[in-house]
Amino acid sequence: MKSRNKYATIVLDIKEFFDEWKEKHRDEMQSSESEEEQHRPLGWIAKDKQRFKEKLCAKTIELEKLELEIRNLNASLSLLKDFEIEELRKRLDVLMMDLRDKEDSLHKLEESNKRLIIKESKSNDELRCARKTLHKLEESNKRLIIKESKSNDELQYARKTLIDIIKEISTNDDHIGVKIMGEFNMKPFIDAMEKRYDKDEAEIIGPKLYSLWKENIKDPNWNPFKVVLVDGVAKQVIINDEDNKLNWLKKRIGNAAYNGVVAALIEKNENNSSGEYPILELWNYEKNMRATFDEGIQFLLNYQSNKRKRENEYHREIELHSSKRSQKGQLVVISDDDDDDDDDE
């Protein structure tokens, strides 16, 4: 492109030089009308012509060089274009391959997207089904909770009724009975006082100590418990063996009274009882623990069975006694008849 611009510049220079020469000598050539002037020696014209030829020759040589340079440049440009075209073709091939790869990837993504849409649709259907099932389960669970609560209320009522019945019929000799939670036995206090005082004084002091410890158990400000921690988490509430009152009871009154008070404290704590109102519990005295509802029912059935047996035995005894009295009356009547017969004879 640069050589072509240079060639055009030379051509323009030659044209300008020729036009300048014609403009310079136009008046002289037109003003000479005489034949002499027309045939006078044209030396100046020859000089200008010669000068013009030289300059034209020089420009021609320069022009030829430029043409050669242009041809060389065109050849180089042709080679360069071929190289560039080849490079462009290679790049185009690379781009086409990359485009095909991307089209393949896009196709795969579209297929994957279709599968995901199908899967999502299926998952949505499953989710809706799961939600419906969950809703049904929640409703069923609510009904079960209500039913369980009602059953628990009925069971508590039945247990309370059973406790009221067993409370009336049980004796100290029965292994199933009713226990007042938080209560403990007075006897260990009386026995401990009998070791220090005579029997009459012990029967006065012992009940007073018993009443004092009943009030201690009811005291809300007395908390003889401690919490056992495992890894910083509360695991169990136990009796505080460093409590001053309990240690005094153990040393001065004895282990029997101490164990009874401790058992009463544990029962009170387990039932969250303030001690203001007594809590009755169905109790298995053989196992020294709460009796189950089944154990209470079995005790009641056994009691009814034994009661019927006793009643049957009682009725049999009455019938037997009545039968004996009837037989005795018949013997008396027969004896009287025999005496009358003797008198007649």
C-alpha cells in the first residue's frame, strides 16, 4: 500500500511539471505571428525539452523501480495472503471444532435438562404424594395423641378408683396395698428412744421426733439433694450425703430412721409433691416399689375369689349347722313318740 502511494506521487509530479512548462511558454508561442519568429532557432525549446526528457527519464527509471518493487510487494503480499489465509483457515477449523464441541455439549446439556425436568416433575409428584401421606399421618397422629390422652385419663381414673377400692379392703399383711408417698414409719424413732429412755418416755419422745421430721420433709426451703453431672450435663438427682440434718439423724437416731426419711424424701422428689396434700400410690410391699395396674387388678381378683370362697364356706357351715339342728329335732320327735307307745301298753 505504501509503494502504490509513492508511484501515484511520481505520476502526479510528472503531470505537474509538464503542465507548468506548457503554461510558461504558451504566451510566447502565441505572440509570434511572423514567419521569422516562427523559424528562428528553437534552442531554448530544445534545452527545456532536453531538461524535460532527462527529468522524464529519471522519473521513468524511478517509476520502473517502483513498478518492480510493487510487483515484488504484490508477490510478497500474495504469499502473505496465502499464509494468512492458511492461518485463518486453521483458526477457522479450530473454531469450527470448538463450535461442534460446544454444540455437542449444549445438546448433552439439553438432554440432561430434559431428564432433570422429567425427574423434577416426578419428584414433585412424589413430593405431593409424600405431603398428602404426611398430612394423613399427622392427622392420624393427632387422633392417636387425643386417644392416648383420653386413654391415659381413663387409666389414671381407673388407677385412682382401684386405689380407693384397695385402700378399703387391704390389710397390713397383704403384699399389695396403698401407700402415702413421702410418709415414713414412726417405729424406728420409738425404738431408738427406748435405748436411751424407759418405755413410757420413749413413747412420748419418739412420736415428737417423728412429727418434727415430718415437718422437715414438708419444708420447701430444705433441699437435701445434689445433681450428678456427667460431661457437664445433669444426669441424676441424689441425696446429698453431706447434709447436716440427715447426718445428725443418722448419728443420733440411727440408720433405720435415716433410711425411712431418705426414702420419703426420694418419693416426694419423684412425685414433685410439696407435702401439703398426701399422694396415694398403689404399692407392692414385697418389692418395695410401685405396683402396676395389672398387679392391682390381680390382687382385687384374688380378693374377690377368696371372698367368694369364704362366703361359700360360711354358707356351707350354716347349712351344715342347720342340717344338724334339723336332725337333732327329728330325733327328739321320734323319742317322744316311743314314750307314748309305752304308756299305752
